[in-house]
Amino acid sequence: MVAPRNIAIDNTSEALRSGGTFFLETFGCQMNDHDSEKVAGVLLSRGYRQVETPDAASLVLYNTCSIREKAAQKVFSRLGEYRTKQAAGQIIGVLGCVAQQEGENIFQRAPWVSLVCGSASYSKLPELLSQLEAGNQRVTGLDTDTDETFETPVTRRDNPWRAYLTIIEGCDKACAYCVVPFTRGPERSRASDSVLREVRELVDLGYSEVQLLGQTVNSYADPSARRIRFSDLLLAVADVPGIRRVRFTTSHPRDFGADIVAALEAQPKLCNHVHLPVQSGSPRILRAMTRTYTREEYLEKIAMLRGAKCEIAITTDVIVGFPGETEDDFAETLSLLEGVRYDSLFSFKYSPRPNTPSLSMPDAISEEEKSRRLTILQEVQREIQSRRNATLVGNTFELLVGNKSRRENQWSGHTACNRVVNFASQERALLGTYVQVRATGAGPNSLVGEHVP
Ligand code: 5AD
Ligand code: SF4
């Protein structure tokens, strides 16, 4: 545990004390995006103003990602670009997973940084900001042994149509390759009443679609006396008047039960899409990854989803080139993709990360071989998606329109199953509305359609 500390007092805090401005750049996952929305809320409620460029800001913040090495490197190269800024009176802060992982080392590597705060310590941000405003040059929040979640009275949301809402922070699963349990700390769930209160506030703000977030969202364990299950929380969120769509991500296969499928079947407002990372199709590699399920058990969950009364889109994450992954192991991943026929997937080359058990595992796969496997996997999946999407031509979908293209009369939106559909319409004000669109064409990554007025 590292307590915030003072090293020196200087005059750079002047800019913060007198109506500071902030620039906040976010790397990484949706959890990070949403953390940044909450960080922005904290700053705005302290009287800071958000600006569009780092040059215009008195406080420059980077919310960082360390899930793969490349993402972490990007943060240091970005910090390098700002080495001269401190001298010009700007305060630089590093938030998120790299902050947690590197801790005070960041001050050694980039001495122009004044604030280092990991996501498990965001509840302390107001206190840390007070220290910066008081002139402290080096301020840290690096505890991970907290049982607190990051709740703030003000969240400045970026997406006007889909509101993110974290219901569980951290992760207890300890997959052999993953830094998240170290950077985000243990699992902490938010009380169900607090979640439902925020959903009602979101409706008042005009949102009709919410996405419940967690690294393992379905491991949710209500800490309040109500002790409602995740599936019942989904139903309760959908019952909030004004809510039309409820999404949730990411689900962990181990905690994915029939009650969640039953909830999706019973309540059409629960979007028919489940993101269920498999990581590998090889039983041996799944064991080495300590994913806590076998290939068979995973496929039983898939069978449960495919057997549902409504059609449910399934997406996944896959890692290629985990230490010791043979050609046969990789072939088992490809056969799993052919068997499941995912609607879409995210695929990654294994990246060795600090502190993780797999760092010291033998039989590393070369970068070249990882790239080769990634390309093959992506080609196989592209083919599956092209075939799958072609079967959807002729179907009509409800879209929440989220984008207007620069091209005249062109729009796009997401279906409940999270597919992107591009469509033409002569109407003027479709953004943020729900429309019916008939699919007239399909590519591997999206559909094309026409507005059915
Ligand atoms: N290397 C490559 N991919 C990783 N992921 C997590 N850790 C690593 C790593 N060390 C991937 C997993 C996870 C997704 C968010 O990132 O597939 O589901
Ligand atoms: Fe990482 Fe595994 Fe937790 Fe996902 S479930 S965040 S991959 S440790």
C-alpha cells in the first residue's frame, strides 16, 4: 500500500486553483472509457473545464491500458511527447492500468508526471486533486486492496445514445496471461439499489439503452441485503420505465448459467447478444491458461444459448500463440470457431505481461508464428461471418440510429444483436431514434439495408 505523499511545492498548481482546464485521453477497453467519463464528471463538478487539445489544458490526463505490451508502450511514447509541458506549467497525470502496474516507477521514467492513480483508487481522486491543487508535485493513488467501487454524483457521458454503467469492478479469475487482477484489484460489485437508481437517472437524461459493464459482469454479487442475482438485476434494469435496451459485457463462461438465458428469453428488452470469451479451443491450453472451464463445458454453454427460444448472437475473444500452443492446439481453436460460428470475434496475439504466471512458461511462440496463426484465424472467421451475415438478407431489424454519414441520406445504427447496419433514408432527424430497417446486402462486418418507414 502506498500513501499519497508530498515531494515538493511549486507554482504549477496556480493554473489548477484558478479555474483549471483538463484534457483527458483514453486508451483501452469500455471499462476505461467509462472510468474516464466518471473522472471527467469529478473534474467538472470541481469547476474544471474540458478542452479538446493537451496544449489548451492545465491538467493533462492519460487513462491507460496495459492488457498487451503494445498498449502500454503507447502510453510512454505519448508521455514522451509531453516532457516539455511541465516546465510550461502544465500538470501531467497517468491513470488506469499502466499507472497501477508501474506505480512510482513512472516518476523515474517520466519525471515530468505529477499524478499516478490506478483504477482501484479512483474513489480517492477528489483528495488527490486537492493535493495537486495545493501544489504537491507527486501524488499517488495505488491501493488495490480497497473494497470500494468508483461512484460519483456526476458522470460526463460521451455517447449520447448508449450509457455505460459499471456494476462490478476488478477480477478474481486469475487467468495465467492477464494483468487485470493486478491492475484492477479484486471483484467489487455495486449495490443493486445504487445501480437501479442510476438507471432511473439515465432515463431522466434521455437514455433508453444502457450497457452494464464488468470484466466478468455475470459474476456480479449484490453486496446489499437484497442479494439479487445477476439475471434478476438484468430483469430489474429492463423493468425501469423508459428503458428499451439492456446490454451487458463481458460474461465469463464459468458463471454463465441457464438463468441468464431464461431472462433473455423472457424479456425482449434484454438484447440478444452475449460476449463469451473462449480464448482457446484446446483443452490443454485452456488448462494452462487456468480459464476454469473445459472445452466441453464451454460448448455446453454455447448449446444452451443456441437452444434458446429466441436467436442470440454470440461473440468471443481468442488469444493465439499462448506459450506451448502447438499446431494441433491451434487447429482445435479453428475447429471450435467452425463449430460455434460466432457472429464476430476479437483476436489477439499472446503478449507476455509483468507479474502474470504465463510469463515464465516455457515454449514461447515466435512473433512470426503468432502473426501467421492470427492471419489464418481471422481469415477463417471472416468467411464464417460472410456466410452468416448473408443468411440475414431479407430480415427486418430494429436499429438505434447512432451515426449520420457524410454522404447524403446515409445512416447507421446497431441492432439489438449488436450488428452494424448502414442504410439510406430521406428522413432528416433519425439520430437517437429507433427505426425498422430491412437488410438488402451483407458483408463480413456489417449489413446494408433500407429504411422501412
Ligand atoms: N495477451 C493477449 N491478449 C490478452 N488478453 C488479455 N490478456 C492478454 C495477453 N496477455 C485478451 C483476452 C481478453 C481480452 C480483453 O484481451 O482475449 O478477453
Ligand atoms: Fe483477465 Fe481472465 Fe479476469 Fe478476463 S476473466 S479480466 S481474462 S483474469
